[in-house]
Amino acid sequence: MNMNIIRNNNNDPRYNLALEEYVFRNLDLPGGCLMLWRNKPSIIIGRYQNTFEEINPSYVAENGIEVVRRITGGGAVYHDLGNINFSFINRSNAEVIDFAAYNLKVIDALAQIEIQAELNSRNDIVVDGKKISGNAQIIHKGKVLHHGTFLYDSKLENLQQALNVDPTKYESKSIKSVISRVANVSDYLRDKVSAEKFMEILLANLCKDNEVYEYKLNSSDISAIGKLYNEKYNTWDWNYGSAPAFNFKKANYFPWGKVEVRLYIDQGIIQQVKIYGDFFGIEDMADFEGMLMGMQYDKPSVMQKLSTVSLAGFFCAAGTDELVNCFFD
């Protein structure tokens, strides 16, 4: 059988997802295509998820973690350079998602280096009951994209913190991530190698028994990928604004009083605002709430808006930073 590979050393998750979508929707390579790739620290959000519900925004901002939405469903995943990603793109007449067809290829590749993995009930790949790979899939116009994460030598403590969200603060009907026990594949290797070397081993094992061809992107491909990068994957609208409608609530306590914020956000835009509490102010709170209606729901936008407002009239002794924090986790 034939198999095409595309080598990709880019670590920008926005580029990598743009490349993947471009290949899926626009290239028809006989025998299908396989790509292995890595991202710098990032959170990859499922297509139907509420970004705000999945991330720890303070940790994400402080650590420069990219947040990018993908085109497949499923839950949010943390990536770093110790995480290897694989993408299978093939022609398909299937009408239902079939994880096993591709996951078994990965399990077989692991068996060749004496790692005994298996599928669990959620179609994750596990070793000793611990998740080492989560997968997602989409079928569109006679083609299938199956991709997955592969925890090789990832910083698992960062994974936990980046995805640590208080579930009491958000209420929506989006698809929630499932927290699982996870492990790195490198922990099960007799002789540990670098992530780069392991990618070579994994690629060779996945391609065995196939006639392998390397497809090199041409100038037209690169231009189209750049367009998709700029107009989709590098935009707030796609990564955050595509979130389902949701409610946000949070209460903060200060020496000058309690502030409880309740928001309704749709398509990433603040649609409703209500402020409660036992603080003191002389201005009508409805005027303050009205200032935030129709705004993009992100911290820089709210910070910029409130920095132009005389807060003392609404919240006696409130500082801009502490008030802005009332609107975000």
C-alpha cells in the first residue's frame, strides 16, 4: 500500500491546525496522508466546547500558553514539546466515526517497541489503565481526519494547572472535558530517547509495510495555509467567540464590600450583566452594567473599558485591577 507523509517541524499550534485542515479539505493524496507534529505549550479546544469553561485563564496568561480551537469534537487537551501529535487523512466512505481503525495502528506501533497499550471505553489509548493518547475524528465529503495526542514526555503538572477550571463558575450546554489519569509513554521505555528521536521511531513503525512518499508543500499550498492561519486560527472569533452561549458567575470579597458578577455571554459577546453586593456607590448600577453590554468577553477589552470609567461613583474604593478580576476566573 501507498502512504504519503508530510514533514512538519513548525511548533505554532495555529499553523499546525491550519496545515492539517488545509490538507484534509484540499489535498487528495492516493493512499492517504500521515503527519506527525508538535506544539509549543498550548491548549487545543474541541470544536463544540466553551473555551472559557476549559482553561485556567490566569495560568494561561502568565505562562504564555496559546489557546486554539480545532475542527474536531471532543475535549480540551494540553500540548507541549513533550507531546507528539499524529494526523491520519484518508478517503473514506464511512458514515460513522470509527476510532479503532486508526487507534489500532498506533497500538500496533507501540507494541513494536514492547509497550502494551489498549483502547478503553472512551476510545482513548491507555497503558496500565492510564491515558497516553486522546483522539478525535471528523468525516466530510468522502474523507476522514483522525488525529490524536500522544503524551511522550509532557509536563503533566502543567497540564493539570492549565486545564484547572472551577465548574461552579460556568453554566452552559457545551461538551465538557473528562479528566483522566494520564501518563507519559517515556515512563514505559526501557531506554529513554528524546521526543524528536521517538517521533522517528513512531513514524517508521506506523509506515511499515507501506510504500512511503513524501509530499512537499508548494507555494500555492503555503499561501492557502497562511490565509487559513490569518483568517481563522489566529483570530479571537474562532478560538473564543465560537463558544456556545453560557452563564458566568463569581463573587469576590473586599474590605469595602462584596461584589457578585453574573454574565450571559453568546458568541463571545457580553449580552447581559448583573452586579450584586453590599458595597456602596452613588451612581446607578444600571449605567455601569450598560457600559459592558455588547463587549467582547476578554480581559484586555474589559480592562481597557473600565480604565476609562470613574469607578468611585459605582464602587467606593474599588481599584480597576481588582474589579476586572471579578469578571474572570
